[in-house]
Amino acid sequence: MRSPVGASLLAKAAGQTPQISNLPALPQSPYNRPLFPEGTPLVADKRYSCIGLYNPKSPENVGSVMRAAGCYGVASVFYTGKRYERAADFVTDTKRVHYDIPLIGIDDLKKILPLNCVPVAVELVEGARPLPEYTHPDRALYIFGPEDGSLDKEIRDWCEDVVYIPTTGCMNLAATVNVVLYDRMAKGLNTRSGPKFR
């Protein structure tokens, strides 16, 4: 049986909620493509990061990356290559993040680059910028090579930035992903566009 007080509150709330058709239209922006109806909410001030894995070696590698992605709020993870086929059980993804963050196999990382997202290659090569001095993009696709190899020059060439982690030895894939994502988080709102972004 519904309480008279509850029914009264529901009726009042229903009367105060504006119909969608009565909401004021938002101005169009370059991010609202013609295929979206007029008044589509703007999403241009949203920060996010994605991960691209170039030919990862094993389910253990990918599972560890997925766990890092869950810890640092990554939007999605993409992978290329034939060596890793999506496994039902991610041995190192103990938090089962693959249920919450999309893990998508693709043939070319360049094809999935979101609108206004900056591709950032993470590789120890000449000309790369040290991570501690790097200002992260507001929207980034961080691309990592396999644990037993490097990112091809062809991939680095279309990336806007190339960064490296200054260490005395090499790190495995999961450690590298964790350090890059932690650096992004630790720098907080200190991304390229500053605090106007969320």
C-alpha cells in the first residue's frame, strides 16, 4: 500500500520535472556532429585515457594491464596482433576488470583513435621525452609495445608524442603501464588545458 506522503511527494516531483522537449537547446559545437540532434550535450571538456597494446605477448600481460586500467580509471583497452587471443580467464586480472572496461581486439590502433584524442607512444628511443617532465594530454591513447619487443617506427611516427620512463633497467609491460597511469593521476589537473577540464 502506497503511503499518502510518498504519493504526494511523487506527484510534486513529477510536476516539477520539465519535459525533455521543454529543455533549452545547447549551442552546437564542433564536437556535435550533424548526425547528433540539435541540443546534444557537449562532451568536449571530458578528460580520459585509453590504452593501446601493440601485439601483446600473453594473457598474463593483458590481465595485468587490465588490472592497472581498473585502478586508474582507463576508459578502454585495445590490442593488436595474433599472439594473444582473448582468454576467458585472465590469470592476473584478479579484480575481474575485463567485465567493466572494454577490451577490444583490432587490426590497427590508428583506426580506433577517438576524436581529439592524442596518441602517445611509450618507448625508450632517441628523441622521446622523459615522463617526469611530460604534461599529459586531456584525452590520451597511450600505446605500449610488447614485453619482448618494441613499438614499430611506423606506429611511433603517427603518434603526436613519444615518452619514456627514465630507469636504469627495463621494466615489464604491466610495470610500465602502471607508472604511466600513476604519473597521469599524480599530476592531477595539470594536463594541457588545465583546470577547465574535469
